Amino acid sequence: MLNTVSADRVTHSDLANAVRVLAMDAVEQAKSGHPGLPMGAADIATVLFTKFLKYDAADPAWPDRDRFILSAGHGSMLLYALLHLTGVKGMTIDELRNFRKLDSKTPGHPENFMTPGVETTTGPLGQGIATAVGFALAERMLNAEYGSDLVDHYTYVLASDGDLMEGISQEAIALAGHLKLNRMIVLWDDNEISIDGPLSLADSVDQVRRFQACGWNAMRIDGHDPKAIQRAIAKAQKSDRPTLIACKTVIGYGAPKKAGTSKAHGEPLGAEELAGAKAALGWSHAPFEIPDAIRDAWAKAGRKGRRLRKAWADRVKALEPEKRAEFERRLKGERPKALADAVAKLKDRLVAEPQNVATRKASEIALEVITEAVPELVLGSADLTPSNNTKTKNLTAISPGNYAGRYIHYGIREHGMAAAMNGIALHGGYVPAGATFLVFTDYARPAMRIAALAGIPVVYVMTHDSIGLGEDGPTHQPVEHLAALRAMPKMRVFRPADALETAECWQLALERTDGPTTLALTRQNLPQVRKEAGQGNLSATGAYELSPASGKARATIFASGSEVEIALAAQKILDEQSFAVRVVSVPSLDLFLAQPEKVRARIIGDAPVKVAVEAAVRFGWDSVIGPDGIFVGMHGFGASAPYKDLYKHFGITAEAVAEKVLRTHNL
Amino acid sequence: MLNTVSADRVTHSDLANAVRVLAMDAVEQAKSGHPGLPMGAADIATVLFTKFLKYDAADPAWPDRDRFILSAGHGSMLLYALLHLTGVKGMTIDELRNFRKLDSKTPGHPENFMTPGVETTTGPLGQGIATAVGFALAERMLNAEYGSDLVDHYTYVLASDGDLMEGISQEAIALAGHLKLNRMIVLWDDNEISIDGPLSLADSVDQVRRFQACGWNAMRIDGHDPKAIQRAIAKAQKSDRPTLIACKTVIGYGAPKKAGTSKAHGEPLGAEELAGAKAALGWSHAPFEIPDAIRDAWAKAGRKGRRLRKAWADRVKALEPEKRAEFERRLKGERPKALADAVAKLKDRLVAEPQNVATRKASEIALEVITEAVPELVLGSADLTPSNNTKTKNLTAISPGNYAGRYIHYGIREHGMAAAMNGIALHGGYVPAGATFLVFTDYARPAMRIAALAGIPVVYVMTHDSIGLGEDGPTHQPVEHLAALRAMPKMRVFRPADALETAECWQLALERTDGPTTLALTRQNLPQVRKEAGQGNLSATGAYELSPASGKARATIFASGSEVEIALAAQKILDEQSFAVRVVSVPSLDLFLAQPEKVRARIIGDAPVKVAVEAAVRFGWDSVIGPDGIFVGMHGFGASAPYKDLYKHFGITAEAVAEKVLRTHNL
């Protein structure tokens, strides 16, 4: 009968129930998935999408759209149902039927790189809400640069109990509250259920009070009352602070037996319960069937932002041509041509005036010119600014309510920083580079993994990259972190040997637009080992012959970062004993391993003895030197002492390298 | 003049200033370190150590002592000064003079494995306060088992702004508040300064309100007023909830120019400022010189708990012998003999009745007998209990105010869980085993690293260990996590192939008392590949020949976990083509690599072709198969689909293994 009424007569419940039944049907068909959240949060999402969201299904990536982030990514069918119903191209009913199947646009958790209309990859709890802080911040920063005519939108988040229990969310919430990101609105699906059972098994936080303590506007509503949801969002839009709307909901709303229980969370309802739920919701249609009137009403919601989008596009077209080109370049994520020129000039300068400095300092030298060449580069640090050397003189910091700036004091929140960086990059208009000590990549790792998986171009400036940091001791000395990062697919790791390589690595990091890059930089000073700029960017193959052998090479020493100096000194010692060796600098082991076999073979060469020197664990180096290769590096955790003492103590010296080469050769 | 007065005339300020000057002097001598916190928090620590802490410097590891955890580990000199002044054996003035030097007992950040009287390794912010939750919980649990005569103490934490900004602390605070751990008292060094400058650059949280929202008792005091500190701690001791005491302090208290600024945080004061600080504090003694009267007064504070300790020891001696032996065994961390017997019996049973189950299920089967044999084993999950299979029928969960139980619902707090596990283990009396999905080791990694570094015996039960988890997709599918964990020094990683290996790995995990163990377990069912129990524990060398070649081996296939089944099937395919290969099961690659070379060589064998099969990245496997070895596994992130489709899609099949072996052989 609904098929015969007009779209205008369709009620809120009809719309919300369409979302519910699609979620139920898809999970049932997939024989796995999470029906509980879509059923519980359908009312919230329906009000948001039909009454508020600035959104045009015809162009779900339109830059000035409102963002909707499903932080509770397991409820992916909520999002897929909305994208389908509003009419996003490609999000057909067949995609919903293929939920959780290979090559569908409907994977188990939302992936922005697979599905049009998905803003960011979510699933690991807490990531969505923390990424949203970056979206909301980028919106304000771009607004400060380009004005409200071009940038003026909200960031909405649907978050679950699990999101709010994860520590990362508290870092994000504190940062958003501090920065007064009032365009950020979190709708909390407050259903009091988690996988183990009632939430009260493990949690008794007063979330509203906790958000308020962090500077948020917060309110409680009935998450099944569309009028209350509408009033709350309208109020939130006017707040001078970010807003939490705690929406009391029933998980699996409508399911006769499983609603309100953990049984509704993560498995199909089962035929009987599903039938019961449809009956309770007054839904009498076949699986995956949506009456035309409801389809039409949803399609109308999908067109809601079209007029706004076109008006915005007209304003962009009316811009002064140079400004327009720059704005569009920024939004497309294309890097400026000035970058390569700036780095080339810097390299020439470094050849003329070598800098024997720590690579963290070399990074600062590089940033002084790169920040001028790349206006979208936004730096920041998790409260280690004076140690990370990331704040060049030309940068000013943003502050609460004042977003004109290119430096972010993230606070002691490495994980929140990395997630916010994801959001800043995904929003568009900026390339974020955030800094801490290399050892603390452990804190940021889940968000770094999202960057790798979703191919988000961000740069991690990770200083104090080995025992070379000295006295702070093993808690602060990374030994396994290079390996752990190199093991992560699509993560690029650079560990430059000197000021010149540092400039090259920064260029490669910024030219990369399909994933994240980690720069591992020293605390201690290093000599500039590169005397020539070379043809192009020598670091681009990940490794290159830095110092050829004085005769036929009897060994090759591979080294990265601060240990290249040691490799060169060992080469000299061996040379004095008429033992010719070559030295290969390896600024990026993972990039090197990704080269074609021919390139690798040429660089590895055929000297019979292979040595790797790195002040870190061996793990991964056998891919170059083989199980029989010589490794000079760390075999366990570090220690607290002046760094020169530590290098001696752990036997990472030129003498040790030379001695081992000779011993192996004489075997 | 102070040298002539009696210890009784020594004032609070004299005592606190002694701590301050030792910290200043040691940092100055080391030419690096953090004077600001010890100077700012000296009053708090002095009141705690002289008026409250149940502590005997003659036996700083006495089991029923109060715990003091310096969460702000960079302020290590505060702790070292207290241990020295109270008279802990070995903590001589020379150790303070050697602050941050190699082989001293005074490393840059506190390490419990180097320094008597240090409860846990701190330095990475947030770890101390989160570990303290485990200490406080273990105290209540052991109290529930053994009564207040034997277990009755407090856990004090000194935390910094940085601790409270880290997400992990919010997980810990929420958990402690939920569980009503009223023996936990946090003294917050509220100095409004962080490294980047005033805290207001990055934070504006109302911490008192945030703690209250998490169910804590919270109050604000002047952190330099000894009477206020005393009153607050006395009040906190009587609370029915954990307590935050926000102590407003001045960082670098006493330093004429640097006090109250970030300059006082992380570098020596410099000669002039140091002299000025000593003058301001009225301190006229030579560096590292403490007047006898002050020494005596501090020594007296160090003896404060002696009577209590002796009375406790008498009560232990008076216990019924069997109970006493068990209590002492538990506190010493020795494992019961029943463990080996129980596993041996289980293995026999599995040989008789093979179980073709997921290894997460095999783990549950093992736990059914192991939890009976090992009463100190405490299980738990970060809200994935029904998926991790960690709650055996014989376990009951603890709950707020009721600590009689051996199961912990940690909530969706993987990082908080791992840190709490560290505290539970370090407290003594328990071996904690906590569970989540393997991919979420990323969330827990910083606390797992503390366990590895400090050699803490805990077990991580990490299920859903590969693309074998299927539809949840790449955000939930670990591919690099085995490598990342294997790269961590002292971390043991097991990935058993079947029910029998799972039992063996559990035994090895629990018998290990010098570090953490990760068990990587499948979601999907596996055939039991082991038909015999074998001599002893075959998994103990990390790898062993599971299936010999039918003739002279022309290839060896190494595999772990769920891919052992595939390796065996490939062996069969190749056998049918008269191509003899052997299969080596590798339940622990890292344990295998740690074997003597002879053992490794024997197990690796001399078949010309080497193959590794693991549904994860290759990174690390070249240490066995070499750069020319064949690897069948993952080359990037996973995908969302039923798991059998994924194995086919990614080419991890017996057919693919056989085909690659033949192709290589024919080259």
C-alpha cells in the first residue's frame, strides 16, 4: 500500500524502518554482521540525513558537504543503507545483497577507499570520533583561509559506547573541547549494551559530565524521538562549543526477543527473530524490497543539498582565476611544483655549505623552505615541539577560536594526533605532518594503520630514533619500531643519513599522495656524508651506493641513518687493510624492497660478504643480507647513558663492523 | 647548623628540600634530566613517605607494603632521592652521582628491574597510572582470597598533566572508578606546564570534574602545603571510591627564574639558576651533601613500616603450613607443579579424541584444565569474551566492591587492560591473561612493550589472528602484527597449529616467568594435525619437524598456525608427484630464532628449497628461508569476505604452495 502513496506522505518511521530492514536483510543474507546498531540508530541517522545533512548523493565527495562519520564502523549497514537509499551512484541494491562479499562496495566495516560516500575507514573503535576532530579542525582552518563562502560545513559523528571507552576518544574529545570546534556534533548511540553483556559489567562513567569537563556542550535525549533529535541537532548547530547528544536507544530496536540485549549486536537475527522484527515494525515487504514511495522520499533527501552544491560551485567558478586554481589544487591534493625546486635548491646549498647536524635539525632546515613552497603543509607536535624541531619561524599556531595558522599543539596525545591528522588529510586542503619521538609511534599505531590501509597522505616526524637519544633510556629508545613500521603494508619509512638525505626524504614524503610516511630522525649530530646532490633524488629507490669500493668489492655494508657514518668509517678502516668494501645507504628499507628485482640486484651487488648496520633489531634485514649476513645493531632493549657510551656498550662501532667483516672473510 | 640539631627538630621543608637539592644536583651532574617535577612535587612525596606510606627501606619488596608509583617517570630523581634518603640498600649517594650513567641504578626513567624499591617501569606517559589500577585491583583480589591480615595496603600514584592527557589514563581511570578501587589514591602534580609551554596551549580539561564523572572522589589542594596534603591523603584513605588529589604546584619550585615555566622541565638548571634555587630554599651545603640530622630524619621515615612488616611476617609464619606454602608460592611467582601434569593429561586426551576446532576453542579446552591447576591465573577480555573464549565455566567475574573472582571484564579498553595486567603481575599473587583480537595489539602495544622491557609474566590471548576471521575485513585482519610483535625484544609469540599445540603453548606461556607471551589463535576451525603427544613439549624449540619427507627431502615447508594444514596438504600433493618434502611446524618463530645454531640448523635441514606459509606478511621470515626462499602469504592488507574465499583470493592454498615449489625446483 505504501507503494501507492506519494513520497510526501511517507513518515519518519517509514524512512527509518527502510534503513532497519535493509540492515537486517543484508546481515541475514551475509550470515554475519551487526544488525543491532543500524536498528537502534536508524531514527538518529534518518533525522540527520533528511533534515540536516548538507549532502548531495549525486556528488557525495563535494568539498563543502557536511561530513558524516560512522565511528561505530561495525554498524556499516546503517551507512550503506543510507548511501543506497539516497541514491549514491554504484550503491545498488545488489551491493547490499553482496554485503561482506569479496569485491563488493559493502565490506564488513566501512572503507573510504572502496565505497563512494564513506568519509573514512572505521571499525577499530575510537578512530572515527578522533578522525572527526581532524575533519572539523580542517574545516575551520580552511574557512579561516578561504572564508565562509567556500568553506562552511559541519562534521557529524555517530559514536557507540565502545568508541567512548577507548582512550583515543578521550584524547580527541579533550582536544576538540579545547579548540572549541563547535562545528563538530557527536551523536552517541547510548544503548547500554556491549558484547560481554550490559555495559554495567565494565563501565559506569557519566559521559555527559565527562564531555562537559572537556569543554563540550552536552545533552541527553530519547534517541527514538525524531522531534527530540531534530531539536537537539538544531541547538547543537548554534553552540559555541562542540556538542555531544547522548541519544538513549534500544539496540536491535524492533527485534522482539533480542532488542536491548547483546544478542542483537554482532550476528544475524535469524529467520524467526527477523520476521518478528519486521512484524513489529509493520513491514510487510520482501527482503531487500523498498516501496517506491519510501524510495522516492529517500531520494528526495539525497537531493537536499544539490542546490547548495551548485551555488557553491558557482562561487568557486567566480573566483579570481589564480585563487581558484590554487583552491582547486589544494582540494584535489595535488602538490605544488615549487616543492621540487625548493628541495633542489636546498640540496645545492647543502653541498656548498655542508651541515653537520642532527637529522631533526636537518628536518627543520628543510621545513624552512618546504613550508614556504607547500602552503598546505600543516605541522604540529604532541607536546615535543622544541625536541622535534617542527615549528619553523614562519609558522604560527592555531588556538581556540582562531584557526588561522599552520601549527598545531596537539598536547600529549600521540594517538589523538595521528587520528586527527587522518581527518585533516581526508577533509582535503591540507597535508598534515605531526611529530613525537619514534618510540611513541606505539601509542599512535592504530591510527597510523588506518592511514596505511586507507592510503592517507600524512607525514610522521619521528625524532629521537634510536639509542642515540642517550640518557632517557630504554623506555624512550626505539629498537623494534623501525621493523614494526616497515612490516606495515603501505607504510613508508625513511631514516635519512644526513641533512641532504633528509631533504630528499621530505620531498618523497610530500610527493607521496597515496599513503603515509614516517621520517625517523636523530637527536644526535651527524656529519653530512653526501658531498654531491646527485642526479635526481637518490633516496627514491630506498637505497643507493653512497661510497664505491676502492677495488673489487669484497663486502657491502648496508646502513641507515646515523649508522651510515659508522659504515663509512668501517670502510676506511678496511681500506687501510687493503680490503675493499662498498657502502650502500638505505634511507628506506621498505621502499628498497619494493623496487623491481633488477634494481635491487644492482644495488645489492655481488660482493660475497653482506653487512647491515642499524642501531635497531635485525628483524627484516635478512631480506637484504640473508640469514648468513653480518648484522651490527641491537639485540635487545637499550640502556640509559650518554649516547656515545651506548654505541660502544652495544658494539655498534666502525671497529666492530671491520672486525666482523674480516673474521667472516677469514672463515 | 642543621648538622647539630636532632632529627626530631628537622622540619618538613628540610626534608622536602633534601629531595629537591639531590634532584637538582644529580641532573646538573648528569648534564641532562628533569629537575622540575622533583622540585615541584617534593612536598607531596615528603608528606606521603613520612606520614603515610607503609614502607620499610630494609625490605622495599615486602609483599604487604603500600605501593608508590611514579607515573611521571621523567621525575625519576624524586624517586631515587627518596630511596636513597630512606636508606634502601644499594641506593648510595654514588648511585645518585651516576644518575643516567651506564650500569647505574639510576637510569633516566625508573626501571623496576634495575633499581630496588621501584615498583614498575615508567616514563611513557600514562603507563604508571594505568599499571597502578592493576596493582590496586590485585590487592583487593588477594585480600578477598587471603583476608586483611595478610593483604591490606594502598596504591599511591604521582601523576603529571601528561599522564592525564594520554588516552590510556582515561581507560584506567574509568575502570578504577567502575570497580570502586578505593585503595587507589592519585596525587596529581597540577603544575600547568608542559614541554611546549603553558598547558593552556593544548588543554583546558576540568580534571576534577572528569574524574568525578568516572566515579572518583576528587579534591583540590595546595601542593606545597604539607598540612593540606596530609589532610587530603587521610581523607582519601577513608573514601569508598578511588581518590584524585589535585595538588596545585609550581614546577621547579625554588628556582628563581625557571620556576613555573617549561624551562624547569627537562634540562639542568645551570650553575647560576641552581645556586639561586639553593639560596631561595635556604640550602647552603655542598652538592650531594645532606646534613646528618636530615639524613637521620629521612632514615627514620624509612623505618616507619618495619614493625608492621615484622608483624605481618609473624602472621604469615603462623599460617597453617599448607596455606602458608601456597601463599608464599603465589607471592614468589612460582608456578604449581600441577600445570605440567594437567597439560600432559590433556595432550593424551587430545591424542585419543582429536579435536578439529578453532585454536580459540582449543584454548578454552586447555583453560578448562589449566585454570584448575593454576589458581593464580586470572583471565579477562576487553569486551570480547564470547569471541575470545576466555571465560571457562569455573570462573566467576569480579565486580565493583566484590573482588572474589578470577575473571575481569576490562571493557573496550585494550590498552588499559594490558597496563592493568602489568600491575596485577607486578603486584604479585596472580598471573593475568587478557584477551582481544590480534589486530588490537596495536592499541595495547605501549603497555605490552613495558611488559617486555620489564620482563613481566603476562599472557595475551589474541584471537581472530589472520584473514581467517573473514567478513570483518581489513580493519580487523592482522597481517603485520605477528611481525611487529616478533620484532619486540623479549616478547614471545606463539601461533599454534591445532588443539595439541595450543595446550603446549599455554604451558610454555605460563611456565615463562621472565616476560610476556602472546598467543595468536584462530577464529576458524582447524583439523588436529598432531596425532601424537610426542616427547615433552615439542613447541618448546619454537619449531619442529611435524611431518617428515617420504624420501630425501627436496623442499622444506615451514608454516605456523592455520597454515600448517595447508603445508601438509601441499606435502601430499607433491608426494603424489613423487616430490618428497618435509613440513616443519613453527609455533613460535621468535623462540625458534633464539635456539642455538645447531638446533636451528637441524630443524631447518638441508633440503634445497625452502618455503614459508603464513597468512601474514613475509617480513622476518627471510631469517629462515632466506631472500630466495618461497613465501606464500599476504602481500598487503586483507579484505572483507568469507574466509575460504579470502584464502583463495590471496593465493594461500596447498595448490599454490605445490605449484611454486615445483616451479622453483624446475628453474
